[in-house]
Amino acid sequence: MRWGQRILRFIVYCIVTLFPPWVQDGIYNAQGIGKTPMRFHVLPNSLWVGYEVKNTSLLTDLLPARLDAAPIKVFKTLPARHYLFLNFFAVEGPYIKGHRLEVLTVAKERRTGHKRFVILEYFSDTTSSDPMHRFKPPNAAGMHLVETPKLLGAVITGNYTVLGKKTQQARILSSAFSIGCNKYIYYGSHSTPNRLHFDPLETTWVRMLRDVTVHVNLSLQISAIDINALVEISSRPTADLAFYYPQGRWFDILPEEEKEAVEEPDYDDQDSSRPLVFMNDFFFL
């Protein structure tokens, strides 16, 4: 199976680097991508840093139609704020194996009122696939996690570095953030999201990082707006939030035509019925 996956990854890499878009679309459809579930594994120590967005008007043109920038309570004990997140993780899937840095925010669907993640841009050293690009070749190099018993960090050589001290403080994420935002994930201004299936027990809790330093030299442009204009990263050596998932998480990208079997709950109301959420600051594992 391992050799089979290596061969598949090599074939997909050749497709995205050598074949024109119309051939890629044909192969994409013939392989049933987007039509059958596709499983991928986010490995342990996925690392998140978050910055509060002060000027939310700059987000408007970056979002899909019928979605509006929305504040989110990451933890129940924190007030809802507009955030820009940088999420660095190692990932494995049928034809991918490598690292990825996602630049994302939270927006609310006007039709349902639910909050979702919107990936504004991502950088990866492996092949990717999303509703906007079908197949996307690697667009970054020198990506790796820094892992020691006491420290956790992430690096894109010459472009991005984050490093913090691990703690044993485990905190419960809000249901809106850990479940609702992950159910449907949008990419850029594309109107069709990926629908994900996952075990909420894997996405509900994280450990905090402290004494975090962040250096961002990425020359990132999203719809002609520099990320630095959103959150002024260059003048802020640390983030407003920093945490990591010590556990791995499995996700299935479900077929586009498959609908929700049951209606989604109001995740904010759901939090109020979970006593542990109110004990966030005192919860340790």
C-alpha cells in the first residue's frame, strides 16, 4: 500500500506540472474526486496562531458571495472577535504527503446563519486539491515542524517562523469553532465549499502555547490586499492566540452532491449545555 501511494503521488505530481487544465479536469472527474469520500490525516501538533482583525471591511472582497465576515468565540470564556488564523500542519492523504500553511478567517453563511472557515490562501510542499484549483502543485519549500519535549514551532525557510513553549493546559474549544466551522470549508471566493466528516472528539480540545514568537516575511497578496494590511503582523512579534492539537485528526471530504442527513444545531446554544466549556480555564489533562 505504501508503494502504491508513492506511485499515485508521483502520477498526480506529473499531472499537475505537465498537463493542461482541461486534461486535469478530465482526470479529476474520472478519478471520482469530489464524487466519492476522500480521507486525509492531519498529524499531531497542528499549530494555530490567531490575530484579531481590526479593519473587517478589508475582508469583504475576499469572501465568497452570501458569506459575511463574522466574529467567533474560539473559547467560551473569550469574547467573540474577528480573527485571521495561520494554521500550520503536516498532512497525509491518498496522493498527498507533506506540510501546509493555511491563512484563514471565519465567515457566516447568510442562508443558514452558521459560521465557517474560509481559507483565503494556502502554501504547501505537496500536491493539493480544492474546489477552486482542482489539482494545485506545491508552491512552497523548506516547510517543517519544530518539535522538542518543551517547544513546538513551524518553519517555511526564509518566509515564516513561529515558536512557542508547550504547556499542559488543555482548553475546550467552542462548538462553533471546533465543529461548525469545520463542517463546511470555503476556499477563497469560490461559492462551493468542501463538506467534511470528522469525529468532534478529535477537534474539541487543544493545548496552549506560551511565550510565542512569530516572524512573517511572506509576500502574501490575496485579491491584491496584503495580509499585513489586515492584522499588521510585521509590527506584532506575538499573536493574540496560540495553541496546538497534540492529537492527530482524521477528516473525510464528502461528495459535493451529498447533503446533511440531519439539520445542524445552533452551536452557540449547544455550548451552553456543556458544563466543561464553562470550566475552560481550569481544565487540565
